[in-house]
Amino acid sequence: MLHYAVVFLIVALVAGFFGFFGIAGLAAEIAKILFIVFLVLFVVSLAFGRRRP
């Protein structure tokens, strides 16, 4: 999932460089959403991964 966030970040930077502001904004929003989802899943895995049997 982090891979998708990085890919959309790169797409947003390239699109912004070429001046396609609509595409850049959309890609940046998708990258933000994927980053937040990844961060939440990471924190949940840290919380539940430390349980002792």
C-alpha cells in the first residue's frame, strides 16, 4: 500500500511539473488518502502485534 502512495506522489509531481493541475490535485489526494490508510494500518499492527500468547 505504501508503494501505491509513492507512485501517486510521483505522478502528482510529474503532472504538476507539466502543468496538469487537475491531474496533479487528484493524484495528490489519492496519495494522501493511501498514506493515511497505511499509517493507520501500521499503528494497528504495532498495537496488536505485540500480544503475548
